[in-house]
Amino acid sequence: MEEIKNRTRAFLSKYIKSKQLEDHDDIFAIGEVNSLFAMQLVMFMEKDFGVQIDNNDLDLNNFRSIQAISSLIERKSAPVGQ
């Protein structure tokens, strides 16, 4: 999970420059991102982690923090049945 968090933090740092993000910081509450960023975040997750983000996953709470993003990636990466 740390590798996922570190890669996600590096991606987010390109868009959020006002502070060093902690795992539980609400990236949307900071106010530096927009709806285009949300699509870029989904594309980053799919490309870099090889997961498929479905319509059912498009809940803001899945993308609100580094911790939430990492948890979603881990769930999507887990073998079926686990």
C-alpha cells in the first residue's frame, strides 16, 4: 500500500502545490483541483495501476484522499473472490 500512496502523492503534487499532502487530507477541500482534474486522476489510476474504474466506483469518497485512493486501488487489484 505504501507504494500506491507514494505514486499517488507524486501524481497529486503536480496539481496541488500549496501543501505537502498527508494520507487523509481532503484533496478536493484544498480548492486547487477541478472536474478536469478528477478525470485525469481516474486516467492516472487506470493507467499506472492497471485497474478499471467503473461507474459504481465514481463516488467522491473513493477519491477524496490518498488513503481513499489507495484503498480503492487495492480493492480493484485484488483477485476475484478475495
